Amino acid sequence: MSKRSRLASFFSPDPKPKVNVKSSAFHKKDLQKLLSDKSPFGVKESYGAIRTQLNFARKSEKCPVFAVTSMTPGDGKTINCINIAISFAKLNKRVLIIDADMRNPTVHKFFSLHAANGLSELLAGFATAVNFKTTNVDNLTVLTSGDTPPNPAELLNSEQMDKLLRLVREHFDYVFVDTPPVSLVTDATVLAQKVTGYVIVVRPGRSDLGDLKRGIGSLQALGAAISGFVCNDADDSVRNSRRAYYKSYYYKRYGYSYEQYAAAGEARDDD
Ligand SMILES: Nc1ncnc2c1ncn2[C@@H]1O[C@H](COP(=O)(O)OP(=O)(O)OP(=O)(O)O)[C@@H](O)[C@H]1O
Ligand SMILES: [Mg+2]
């Protein structure tokens, strides 16, 4: 029996998500968006600011675990989860990314890894040892999603997940969990009592104020801590405008735009 069908036969499937969660495909060009020494100053500075903020939100935990999420698909959860993790790894901290987006996993693609033999197999009890995978970034380790199971939320809500988080808290300094969007499936919210807090990615022009309020409300109703917001892909006109949700919420200006990134890259190429 294939691993996928073994996973399928073991548990009842989670209810169908409201819309297709496989919305954003990974493009090779996305690799250029990874944080590196060559990233523009503003990009490095933004992630430095996020890092500082998250250190204040760690609640004195030896190894904080931050779930990175957003309300809708394609807001930039994965790229920001990875870049925040890289910014901590650069400080010689032992950092782990767990790809808990088992429906639409992409973390492995950024590091040319295979998704299989990761989180889903471990949580379903088909693997006994945790298959940590090293990456080409010093100090950065990944636990890939594993094969897509029929019941991701059930697996994430399990005692096995608690056991895994206890184990990784012993071995790492920071853990970042990439998750699917809150408004579509419950996978991210079931971690409310398991993680230190949530980092919520907001993408101006795409994120809807109503969704955001409802999503934050449901996380808070579950007792979750909101550790911070990342304003992703905000251009100056949006940042400076008085659009609806800026009136209601205060976002730290962590965000940056890849358009700026691209422009800076082009400027470098011209040098
Ligand atoms: N600031 C940005 N500027 C330009 N492109 C961006 C920016 N942030 C994200 N993207 C692009 O948008 C796409 C979606 O990003 P990403 O996969 O990180 O989002 P996601 O929220 O994880 O999506 P999903 O909900 O499907 O998992 C990717 O191609 C990514 O490179
Ligand atoms: Mg993603």
C-alpha cells in the first residue's frame, strides 16, 4: 500500500476546505526572494526589526515556537516564515522550520528537499524518528511536510504534535511553523495552545479587514497569543494612505516590497 493510501486509510478526512487551498505555486524566481547577505539594506533591516519584536514576544521561553499564518492564500506566509527563520539563523541560533502546510507544502522547494518522510508520517505514527533535514543555510534545519494526509488538522491537533514540539524545544533555539490560511481551514488555529504565538502576515491590497478581524477573533477565542504582524509587499503609496484597515490596526512597518527588492537588484546589476 502506498504511503498516501496508508495515511488515508488510517484517519477520517478533515472536512473539505471552502475553496481550493492550492492557490500559489512556487516559482524558481522565488528563490531570489530569500534573505541573504546580498539582500538590499532595507530588506535586511526589516527582518532585523521583526527579529527584535519577536524576541520581546517570546514570553521568556527558552525556545519560542512561532506559527506564521495569514487570512488568505498567497499573502506571503511561507516566504516570510523562511526569511524570519534565516534572520535568526544568521545570529548563530539553532533554528527549525516545520512545514505544517501539509495541504500545499512549499518550504522544501526553497531548499531543494523532498517533502516526503516528514511531519505527516511522524504525526500519523508511520515514522518513529524525526527526519530533520539540513539546509544550505548555516544553523537552519527543516522538518518537511511529509506526504499530504487526508486529515492535516487532526494530525496537528494530536498528542503526537505536542510530543514533537516538546522534543524540538529541547534541541533548537527558535522554531517557526509555516501554516495554511486561517480563513480556509482550521490547521493553523489548532496550534493555538501549542505555540508561543502567531505571526500574522498581512498583504495590503489583498488582505481584507473583515477576514482579518474574524481570524484574529477566532485565534484569540482559542487563547492564542498574537506575537506580531508582518506587513508584506507594501509599497509606499499604500503605507502612507489612510486605507480602512490602517485606521483600525497598527502594523509595525516591517514590510517591504519585492518590487523594491527587484529594483535594488537591478541597480546592483548595473554597477
Ligand atoms: N513582498 C512580495 N513581493 C512580491 N512577491 C511576493 C511578496 N511576498 C510574496 N510574494 C510572492 O507571492 C507568492 C506567494 O507567496 P507565499 O508562497 O510566501 O505565500 P503563502 O501565503 O505562503 O501562500 P499559500 O497560502 O498558498 O501558502 C510567491 O510567488 C511569492 O514569491
Ligand atoms: Mg505557503
